Amino acid sequence: MKPIVWGVLGTARIALERVIPAMHLSEVCDVRAIASRDAGRAAEAAAAMGVPQSWGSYEDLLADSAIEAVYNPLPNHLHVEWSIRALEAGKHVLCEKPIACSAGEVGPLIEARDRTGRLVEEAVMVRDHPQWMRVRALIDEGRIGTLRNVQLSYSHFNDDPADIRNVKDAGGGGLLDVGSYCCAIARLIFGAEPSRVMALLDRDPRFGIDRFTTATLEFPGGHASFFCSMQSSRYQMVQVIGTTGWIRAEVPFAHPPDMAARLVVGSNAAPGTEPDEVIWFEPVNQYRLQAERFGRQIRGASESRWPLETGLANMRVLDAIRRSGESGGWEPVPDAAT
């Protein structure tokens, strides 16, 4: 496959520390340019990353005819605006999660996608780890009986006032930062959308952002519950419980590319959490797999597994969780027809 020529909007940490290095590992990714509103910062980042071109504005990068696809890791409140601008400039777009700050913002992005004929997808790299296809296969095979419950936790500690994730007006807060992963994986495991949610949400009095959230999601035939936080110990876990067994993913979200993954599978035979089987996965780079899969879609070699409507559905759940955090009661999740 001919390599996809990429440009990167901004110099976000995730781009410099995770995504660009992962793309450099791939023969089908050619990161050609980085843009920043500060020309010096763009040049410095490009030099450090081994990227040949830097631009002193996002507009200049979008005007570069050599760029086929754009990775957009800008602050959350800029995701929709600059993804639309990139589409209108003829670029395909891989936009960092969350795709927007609310579901109401996503409509114009879908319209721009349809109007321009370009691809746009929410970057939720965890879905590309092969452990999730195996989890779905185990459930579909009846390994744990009927799926009843999914429990998820994802937290880290960040109270830096200069960090954009602690800026309320920029779409900050733990729910959009790490809770979006919990929602996406819960929906993937159930293979369905929740009908309603209930949540407790605690806000930081200094920043106004949600610093930890506990949510319950009601799915057809089962429940999911998760804890997410930006001001708690670093921790991540997903556990899936059925009528005759269970599955635990021990590093489900932020998986180091040099670390093997494992699923532990148990049944009614042993008390507690003692597994019957351990399933190992060779180390993979989730960001590389994500970029390569998106590239195949651009070249027409595969269909989208997670179209933009998937990101919209996730935002509807996140919006309902925030509403529940304010109302203190169950909140419905609108479906696609609403």
C-alpha cells in the first residue's frame, strides 16, 4: 500500500510522545508536516520528531497539497472546528477523542464528511488492541454464559492548572479525558447502546472540571459501571461478568507498546478471582495499529469499523452522564432517531 502522507495539527503531548513515534514505525505512514500557531514551536517539534516540514499556522498545513490526512490532537473544544476545516481542505481526518465536547456539536462534522467525501474518525486507539476482538469472541462463543455486567476503572492524577485538561472552557475534565474510553469499551463489549444512565460527579472547586465520576449504564440484558478520575491514583481495569464465567483485562486502556497483554478468564469452578485460563498477547503499538487501519480505509482497502456515528453515540452517553451528575437521577440516552 502506498504510504499515507500525514500532517499534524498542533504540538500536543500525545502527538509528540505517542502518535508520531508510532507512525514513524509504520511503512504505510509518512508524517510530513507539523503545524503550530507558533512557528518556532512548530519548527522545534518537527526537528525533534524527524518531520521534514513545519508550518506556523494550521491554515498553512491545510493548504499543503502534499498532505492527505490530518491528525487532530488539539484541545477538545477545537476538535470539531478544525476537523471540519481539514475536511473542507480535502484532507481525511483522524481526530483525537473525544470527537467533540457534546453530541450537539457532531452534526456539522458529519455533514462536512458527507459533503466533502472525505473520511473522519474519532481516535480511540484502545479499540485497535487485539484483546478486545478476543473478548468479544469469548462472549459470542458463550465462554462466560450470558453477559450481565462490565466494570471499568481508569484514573490518573493531574492537578496542574496549566494543563489544558484542567481548563473547563476547553473541554477539560476526567469524563472526557478518560471516561470516554470507559464508555467506548463498555459499548463495544455489550455490542449495544445503553438506554439510560445514573452518575455521581464531583467537581474541582478551583478548576470547575469534573475530577472524579462514578456512573452506571443500563444496557439490554445487563449493566456497566465505571469510575474515572483525573485526581486519583493511576489505575486501570476492565472486568466482564457473565452467568457462568468472567474475563478480566489487566491493562485495558493505556497499554505500553513494549508490554505483553493478558486476559484472565475464570468460571464458577474457583472462588474469588482465581482464573482457569490466561490468554497472552504479544506487545503491540495501539497507535500504530490505529493509523494503519485508518490508512487502509483511505486507500479503499477496508471499510470503517467505527464510523463517526460511533463517536456521536459515545458523546450521547457522556452527555447523559453529565446530566445525571447534575440532576441526581436517571437520565435517558437519546437514540439515533432522537
